[in-house]
Amino acid sequence: MADHTFRELETAAYCPRKLYYRRRDGPPDVPAEVERIRRLAREYERLLTDDAALLAAPVEPDPATVRERLRAARDRLDEWDALADPAETDVYLGGKDARGVAHKLVATDSGTVPSLVFAGRPPDQGVWEPQSVRLVAAAKALSWERERAVERAIAEYPAYGVVRAVAVTARRSGQYRRALRVAESIDGPPARADSDAKCDPCEYRESCGTRTRSLRSLL
């Protein structure tokens, strides 16, 4: 069995110290609001046609923007029908190096690809690096199970109406391998961060002891 979960590798890419605390304390429960947002990824067609459902949905931009983005994704993606109504959901994948759950397996012309649903805000383009690591982990695990190349994954941000295909490039694979090395090397608390840029949303920010630098020290 693979030693690391998709989430562990995502956390390793975000902050090794956070991964240490997660391993010590166990993974947190998934908040109810996150589960509610994830369910939206199975209601795209309803959100496109049912005004009341869209108005009641936990979306972040205005509902009209979310619907416009979903329409654009429907027109752009050849695999839209399989994405909106996937044959397989919440599928456990056990790869050579990592294991975890793909929220959807989506049939495409080039073969089945994994899709992961993220509750947060997407970047202006592409995906955040820790999420890229998680997507590559899912693609490689599916490749290991199906014994065929899986060269893409899909990232869904349903609260924003954003769906993006992500290619498993050499650069993304390199980020994945770095996260693997980090996860394998942790046997005690990693060094504290020099910046608190990633700390505000972290559940360990009050107890981590992250070292931050004052404006005077930076000058």
C-alpha cells in the first residue's frame, strides 16, 4: 500500500510543518460547508436551469457569474456530459506512491481521468501548486491502477463555477516528486517558516510558533 495520501502530499507542498501537525493530530473532519460545496459539483445542470437552486447554492460570486462560467465550461469541454453526470464518484485509488479518493472519474476521448473538487477560490489561471500536486497524485494513482498513461486531471471549483483541465506536465510531476520527498523526510517538526503568508487560514496558526519577521528586520 502507498505510504502517503493525496491530501498529505498537498499539505507537504503547502507547508511541511502543517503536515507534521496533521500527522500528529490526525486529519480534521471535513466541515459541513465544504461538503455542501462539493455537492454542487454534481448539480451543474440544475444550476444552469433552476434559478431557485442557483440562488440557494453556496456560491461566492453573484449567481449570474457562476451560471455564465458554467455555460462557458459546458461549451468548452468535450467531456462536459461525463463531468456533470459521472459514472463513478468518490472512487478510492491506490497508487504506487500515494492513495486517496477521486471525487469523480470522468470518461474522455483519450481515456478516464480523475476529477477533484475544491471548495476554495481558484487562482486567476491554472490551479494552486498544492492542488496541482494532489491532482497529479490522483492521475498517477489512476495510471497505476489501470496500467495506462493518465496525462490529465480536472480541477473543479463549484462555488465559483470554474472547471479547469490540468495536464500532467514535467513541471507538475517535479512538484509532485518534491512533495513526496518532503512527506518521506518528516520525522519531527520541520523548521519554522520565515513568512506568515500561508498562516492566516491555517488551523495551527495559534500554536505553531511560526517565526515572522518585523518590518525593521526586513529593512
